[in-house]
Amino acid sequence: MEALQNFIQNIRSMQWSDYLDILVVAFLIYKLLPLIRTPHMMRLTRTVVLLVLVAVATSELHLYTLNWLLSQLLAIGLLAFVVLFQPELRRMLDHLGTMRLSTIFGTTKPVQEIDAMITQTVRACEIMSEEKVGALIVFAREQHLNEYYKTGTQIDALVSEQLLRNIFFHNSPLHDGAVIIKDGRIAFAGCVMPLSKNPNMPKELGTRHHAALGTSEVTDAVVVVVSEETGTISVAVGGMLKRHLAPQTLEKLLQNELNPAEKQESPQSLVERMKQKITAHGKEEGYEKE
């Protein structure tokens, strides 16, 4: 009861500047978290939290030697964090340097524009799937992909079925790379994306699938890939790859991830949907990263 009374007294003694300070810090944390929310960073966060909890426990139990060792490990771990996660930190700083006010305050594209972009993409993927034309389409979200822009050719055009099919046409000079869509427009084409190093990927998957999964492992992008060998459509996000998707399923997944209005109606994320039994033409065959 005394602790509760002290808490209430502290709340009453706070000034308007204290409330503003708390709101600004909370807002910055809310905006910065998506920039570092990659599988690698999440694993590191869980490890650091575990070490801190163990260090606190050893201190309370007076295990001084073990507590000293953990303290030294955490001190060295800070330097190791900067070295090992230099690409993620650089990407976050680069994103902060190029962030626009519309991004900071959550202004998004109109729902109609996002729907049109998704519809055109699904139509293109459906036709390319039937014709067995390989494609790799990256939908950039919060994290900037500036380092991959440099490897491609600037397009800056509206997303359309015809343009996507022309880019990935067999004789097109840009068909081997990835198309990056940013803010509802085709920003760059022919981009070289990072390959996944996951040893558990099925051996029959080619470079496009490795690039799709690798991109989703180091960024928050949603990646659509069409197989040139089989014509199957796959989606990678959050370090997971779902294969053999029907066009209708592809459209639902893209709506869920890219359309804010759709997200409000159905808050379940794509990663959670992938864990369910998503079927295409009555059967499912896919790969999921543990």
C-alpha cells in the first residue's frame, strides 16, 4: 500500500514537460523498433535479455564470481554487437537520415493506390507463372534498401502488369535482377539482393528463392518470387518462405502485409498465416524456417 501511495504521489508531482518527455521517447522507440526487427536482431535481443536476467539472478544469490564473468561478457558483447551488426546499424542510420515527415507521422498511400498496385502485381505473377517466366519482386516497407538500389537501374514508374512482364521477359537486360517497389511505384529494376545462407533450404530452389529469403532475413521487405523452372509462386517475409501459392492466396497475403486498411480488419500477420494450413488447389507443399 505504501508503494502505491508513493507511486501516486510521484505521478501528481510530475510536470507537463515530464509527460511530453515520456511521450517523445515512447514515440521514438515505436518508430525505431521496425528498423531493427530482423530475425538476426531478434535472436540477439533474446540472448541479451537472457544474459541480463542471469546476471541479476547471480547478483541476488551472491554468486560473485559468476556475476563478474557475466558482467565482463556483457561489456565485451557491446563491442561485438557493433562489429557483428554493423550492416543493420548502418541501415538504420541511413534510414533515419532519409526519413520523411510522412513516414515519421504515419502518413500512408491511399488504400485505392495500394489495391491497384497489388492487383497489377498479382495479374503479372499469374501470367508469368503460366508462361514460366522467372520474377523477383521486392516490396520495400519501413527499412530503406538504398544499398541495393545502387546495383540496379532506376525506373520510377507506376506498377502495371505490362511493365512487370516486360522487365522480366527472357530477353530483357533486367530480367535476372529484382524489381524493388517503393511507395507504390517501381523504383529500381535489375537489383542484386542478398542470398540466404540458411543450410536447410531445399536444394531444388534456385538463386531467386535464395535471394527472396535472404532479403526477408535482413530487411522487413515482402518478396514475391516466380519460379522459372516450375512457374510456382512463392512469398518470403520475416525469414520464412511459403511456396506453391495460388494467385488468390498471393493477393490476400499482400493485402494483409501492405494494405493498412486490410491490416485493421485482419491483424494477423503473414508470418502467422504461414504457420497455418494455406493450400493451393487442394494441396500444400512448402518450406518454413524454424
